[in-house]
Amino acid sequence: MSFLVPLFLLGLAGVAVPIVIHLTKRQRKNVVRFPSLMFLEKIPYQEQRRRRVQHWFLLLLRAIALALLVFAFARPFMDRSDLVAGTTSGPREVVVLVDRSYSMEVEDRMEAARTEAMRVFDQLGPLDRASLVAFDRSATVLVRSTADRGRLRSALDTLRSGSDVTRFSPALRVAQTILEESELSAGAVYLLTDFQRTGWAGDEGVRLPTSAEFIPVALGTAAPENIQVSGVSLPRSVDGGRERITPTARLVRRGGDGRVEVPVTLEIDGQPVQTVQVGLDGDGATAVTFQPVTVSRPHTRGSVRIPPDAVPADDERHFVVSPGSALTVRVVGAPGGGPDPNLYLQRALGISSDGRFRVTTRRGNGLVAADTEGVDVLVLNDVRIDGSAAERLRAFVDGGGGVLVAMGENAAWPASAQDLLPGTPGAARDHDTGRGSRLGHLAYEHPVFEVFSGPRSGDFGGARFFRARDVTPSDSADVLARFDDGSVALAEFVTGRGRVMLWTTTLDAYWNDLALQPVYLPFTHRIAEHLAGRTEATPSFTVGQVIDLADERALEAAGLVAGAGEGLQEGAEQVALTPSGEGVRIPEGAEARFLSLDQRGFYTIRPPGGIADRPFTLAVNVDVEESGLETIDPEDVVLQVRAAAGGSMGSGADGAQALRREDQERRQSLWRWILAAALGLLILETVLSNRASRSTTLASPGTGSLG
């Protein structure tokens, strides 16, 4: 027998205290002094009488009752720790972790995982509880801490492999939490996976309780041969005013011997348009380039496929393209019959392999309606702006447009619209006539100059500036470039939904020779892209990403709004149809409308009950990292999980053994019976003592009774 709170056993001393006090107590003598006896000799009188207990039975009842009370508070129990440690018949908390990443499609590994999990559930004891956790990049608890085998089987029957990658850490952390919060004395964790090397970083910081078993179950054999479509590039071009893409796919072969011929098919809107036969050596790679395809309709779906093999998830690559993704740039230059000030800028923006910019030019002061209609970026190249033109410009910027103002000799700006500029322009000033000024400071952390921060990525130091306008920057402006004398070269100001940039010199070769430098072309490209708030269109996403459909600027930056057609409606309720055919409701008017891309294929977004000819569409592909089927030794995971194992099941500070003792005591509850017996003895003693006191009429002198 053991005691949960043995300190209470000190109370047994209280049983002997009444007896000792009674037997050792001496009767006090009351001395009465008489003055008349003061001369008499004092003769001591000694009398000794043996004290004895008259009611032994009552004393025994009281002692036993007190002892039982002490035992009850000490919480006794029959310690069966050795028996529990040597058998699996005790109650356990069992956690089954099942890998659902797309590599589990290989060789029916998912079916093997379901069979193994069912075997574990069938072996559960009557007091055992089990949890089922499915994991890939994240972990999902399907059933938690239940003894209902029917629930466990039902959840297991619905478990299917997904499209994401393997990560062991989230699943093991969930198992650790379940075991630590469990009240049972022992536990077991079953890890059912193919043990891909990419899923384990080495030390995930997971430590299972010391009282829990960890049973790794490896599924599958050696890594089979696999051919994957690892990526698709879509360079654009403009031919006769039509946008065209030239899809180029990259194929990778893992394993295998000899050379194999693989047919690669390009599909557009679900219809095969081209098939190319390519050869692949063992552990080799190759690129496949298809004929250019004209993009004439928004949200054109495309796929590159190869015949299914051991890993079917990576045998296809999807993308979505739309026409009109090129940025429309309108350049308004100073009037006059001299050299065209727009020539250098127009030529620089017109040079791009993918037709990224659609440039139109006009010479003349002020603005006309066509200058701001259907335009992403407006360049005011050394022109005069009056009050009415400034108000038209203000509306353009507030609506999300971008403006570049080049302050040359002819430029003028109305005082009523000074708040639209990042600074107040002053007079033109000559820099050193002999050698000119240089750009002495560039904000390389800004998106315009970020690409030039690395070595051999563009040198602004060779450009010379002979004349520029003095500008006093406003408090809210960001100065992005300065000349070596400290004066402002380029400043930016964000207002409304758009932005305005001020270039204090010309964009041609009149006041400087920057237009003659190699860096001029990428510099003007970066400015135009930044002012438009858009980067190169995103043709596809990766499983596991989350997008916010309410963030219009983020969608524009990804190139997803241009050519949206009949699809996404701002603020209205939408339904996202997943590749598996399930509908995901996107609430109306929410500040954030997140859509988690958990499946490979095409997501379409449309109003509820509506049928759109060209709905807003997103292409989602698997992460090809999962296609690397190389495995690790399960013992590597066991060693990391078991090394310096900390914590225990339950919250007791003494670890698993302390919880086991507490659990045994709680289940036996002997203290309840002991306390009932003590109360019964006290009641019996009270009845007997009352009867004994009524029958005793006189106590002998010097004797005492404990009854």
C-alpha cells in the first residue's frame, strides 16, 4: 500500500496523546495555610495511587477512528505501478498521425496508412482513448480523445491524400499537446508516413512525454522513378497588336536508367493544342518550348501535361493568362518644333521581350480627357499645367493612377495644386558646367532602385547632370535620389490611391546624359512599374498560399485584376469553386476575404447562382519539393523526439510516475470507504460512552476515565 499524501500520517501521533496525558497527569493539591499552625512541624504526606483505564473498549474505538481519519487524509491506494509498467492493459492516450501529403498517392500508401490506423484502433482497450490527426504542411485533428471506435473509423474512411507537402513538426506538436493535456497515465504516438527527407529539418524542438511510446510506421518501399513538370514560363510578345505567349515547360526525371521518350501536351481552355515528344535521360532535365499562342480572352486557362506516372500530382502544371496585362503609359511632352523630348523615353519603354508597356505620346501643354482615360501611368515631360488640368490630374491620382513629372525648362505648376507634388519646384540651376553633377545618394531599399543594389546590376555613377530644377521637398515626401551637392534629383509622394514622382531634370539628353547610359532602360521600366503599382502578372499560385480577395491593391500587384471580365466583383458576395467542385462562400463586404488555396487545379470565383462565360480564375500547382521521394531513417526521428525528453503526460510536476500514482488513487478512492468507517466508529463510540456515563454514579478519587 502507498499513500498519495504521506505527510498526513504524522497525525497518528494524535492517537497516543490523550492516553499519555491521562496516564501522566498528577492531581494538584490545594494548600490552605492557617496562621495558628505555623509553629507546628511539617510532616509530608505521600499517597500514590495507580491510574488505570476503566473503559478500554471506548478508548480503542476512539483511537481507531482517529487513525482512520488520518489514513483517509493521507489518500491510501494499492500501488500497481510495476504491473502497469509491465503490461499494456492500462488506460492509454493513443494518437495516430496520418500523412496526407500528395506523395502518399504513390503505391497506394494512403490505403496502407488507413489499414494500419484501423489495426491500431481495433487493438484499443476498453479504457483507452484515441485521437486521429491528419497532416501535411499543417496538422488537423479529425477526432480527439474518444473511446468511440465508430467515430474513429468514420473519420478514417473519409481521409484522402491532398496536394500539399510533408512537414512532421506540426503533427508531432499536436501529439505532444494532446498527451500533455491527457489525464491518462500512459500514451502512444503512431506516425504513419513515407518519411520523406524534405519533411524533417533535423531538430524540430518536439519532445514527447517520457511515459509515451513513439511508434514510427514506414509506408512504401524505395523511391520509384518519377518525371515531373517542374515549371512553366510564359514570355509575352506583341505581334500586330495582339498579345502572344510562348509557353516553355521544364521537365525533370528522378531515377531510372536509359533514355525515355515523353509526350508533352499543351492544353488551352481544356483543349489540347500541341504535343511535343522529348527525350529524357536518367536523373536528367530538359526544356520544352511550344509554338506561340495568342491570348485574346480574359482568364485563359492553360496546362502542360505528361502521361501519369508514379507521382501523378506533379505530372501537370497549370496557369492563367489574360490579355491587357501590359501597362498603358501616356507620355505628354512639351510643344515645339525641335527634337522630340519623348523620344528616349518612348524607345526605352518600347524595348521589352514581353510587351510589358503600351506607350502612346503627345506633345502639347495641359491635359486632355484622353490623357487619363484607360491609362496606368501618365508622364508629364516638361509641360505646363494649369488649374483645370491639375484638377483632372488630381482625380486621376486619387483613382489609383501614377504620375511622373519631369521638370525641364518649360515646366510650370499652378500654386493651387502644389499639394499634388512631393515638393515645391524652384528655378533651374546650372551644375558644374565642366563636368556636371553625379547622383550621390540613391535609396536602394526603394522598389525603383532595389534591383540596382547588387554588384554589376547597373551603374548610375557614369551619368552626368548639367542642369536641374531646385526643389524644396515637403514633409510627407520621400527623397529617393540626390545629386552629389545634396540637391533633390527624384522624390515621391503618395496621395489617395496613387502616387506622384518628381524628376528635377529632363528625361532626354538635353540637361543630362542619363538617357545615353545603359542603366536608363531598366531605370525607366522600374519607375513605370512602381507608379502603376503592378508587377509582372502572376500566372499561378502554389498549394498552401492564401490570398485576400478584398485587397484590390494586392491583386493589382499580382496582375490579377486586369481583364477580370465577368468574375470578381468588389464587395459583393462571391462563391469560390474549388478544383474538386466544392463551393466556398466569400462573404459580402468583409474587410478581408481570405481564400485558402488547398487543392491543385483551377479555382473559379463568381456570384452565387451565376454563370459567367469567363469567370475570375486562379491556377494552383503543387510544390515540386514534395516530389523528391528520398527518405530518412525513422530512427532519426525517434532519436530527436526522444532525446532529452521533457515534460510528461498531465500537469504533475513529478512527471509520469506522479500522474500514475494520482490516477491509481483516484480510480481506487479508498479514502471514501475509510472516512465512512471512521465516522461509523465515532457514532458508535458516542452512543456507548453516553450509556457508560449514565451508569456510573461516582468516580473513585485519584482515578480517571477516558470513557
